[in-house]
Amino acid sequence: MSFLKKYKISIALIIAILVLCFINVAPLPAAPISNFDKFVHLVMFLALSGAIFFDNTAYLKIQISIRQLFLASFLFPTLFSGAIELGQEYFTTTRSGDWWDFLFDGIGAFIGILVCLLINRRLRVAGS
């Protein structure tokens, strides 16, 4: 139960991403920006990476190794993204896997961990 409590924000985002990625939607109107869905993927996984980072550092109150942060905040969201794309391709009839989505998910996770590391560093310096 402590796992669920510790990762409640991350788990909520994982569920929201799963719903958004697998829900059967009618054709949506054209977005005002070309490839807008790639931006949405980037933002979703930036947010997931950030949530995992902050859940793992207990909102910057505990130290965690950079390796652990990388594995949790970058590798997990990226692998999760790949699993979603494979699931869309092979287990749905209304969605299709897109490796460009996977790429932008990974870019979002990478940017997310970079932003979190910068925030973490600034907060630690300010707290010293």
C-alpha cells in the first residue's frame, strides 16, 4: 500500500496516458498545428518523467542516485511508451502504433528528467 501512496501522482498519470492512448475516439478535427499529436506525446511523457522523478525523491527531501533516477524517470517511461505503441499496433483495431510517437515520448521523458535535475539542483543550492 505504501507503493501506491508514494507513487500516486505517477500512477494517476500512467492510467490517464493508457486511457488516452487506447480509447476509441471518433476522428478528431484537424489540429491547428501540423503533427500536434507529437507535441502531445512529448508533453505527456515529460509530465510522467517529472512525476516519477519527484515521487522518487519524495519531493526533493531524500537523496537518490542519478542511476536510479535515470532508470525510473527516463527508462521506465520510454519502455512504457514502446509497450503502448506495440499494444496499439497489435491489440487494437482502432489505433495503430507509430514509432514517431515513441520517439517523441522518449524525447519528452529525456527533457523531463533534465528539467527535474535542474530544478533539483537549484532547490538544493537555494536550501543550502
